[in-house]
Amino acid sequence: MAIIVTLDVMLAKRKLKSKDLAAYVGITEQNLSLLKSGKVRGIRFTTLEKICERLACQPASILEWVPDETDSGAESDTTGDMF
């Protein structure tokens, strides 16, 4: 499974520069750049909240889950039982 960060798309839609968003959120431009490139392992909810507040968007507007090809059907239930 992969989480894709689409923050660049929202920045472009809102015509906002990365440095302005970083200043609003209170993080460095370098950390915002790492987030945009998907090279971070986690994000604080307070940081995500400030990003969404400034961009007037939902977290799903900047984060997307894409299943790996190897994951397809790996969790399917063949017995029909629900658990």
C-alpha cells in the first residue's frame, strides 16, 4: 500500500506558494518540501490541521491511498464469513 501526497496540486489550485504555507503552518520550507515529496514517515495531526485550514480542504484532498499490485485480493474473504 502506498500513500501519495498531492499537496502540490492543492497549492496550485489555491495559487499559494510553499514558503507561504510553511510560514502559516509554522514548519520549515525544507520540512514542507519533504512532506510534498512523500519522504516523511509521519505527520502530526496539528500540522495536518493547519495545512488543511490554510488550504480550506480535507485531508483527503492532499493524501491519497493507492493499493500495491501485490495487495489485490490478499485480504479477500473466500468463506463468506464476516469478521
